[in-house]
Amino acid sequence: MGTKQVNMHEAKSRLSELGELVWKGEKIVIAKAGKPYLDLYPHISDSKPRKPGRFKGVIKMSSDFDHTPETIIKTFEGE
């Protein structure tokens, strides 16, 4: 399949048809003032279910993680 360029107005009135072409492998470029402006791509979900604990043993917390020095607190508070 090749690349098809359509102007913005044409894309608005043929969006459903263009969407079908994209899903069939056609590359659609939407032009504005005769110049390529947008590329139309199919949405492909790449999200996978979250797997808790995959970084267990990789990320370490410092023993003083919950202790913030008073000087840093004062700096953030503008003292």
C-alpha cells in the first residue's frame, strides 16, 4: 500500500473511509495549505496488565528515607 495525501477539508468529510484505509495498511497524510500537517495512524493498544513487584530487589530505599534534615525543610519553607 502507498501513501495518500488529503487536505483538511477532505479528511473531515471522509474520516470514516480514511480510518478504514489506515487499518488496511494505507498511510494517510493530512495536509494544511498544501503541506503535510498530520499523519493518520491506527490506535494499537500496547498496554499490558501491571505486574506488581517486578522491581523487587532492584530498587533500594535508604535507611534514612523518611528523615528529612531540618536544614532542607527550612530551605523549602523559605527560612
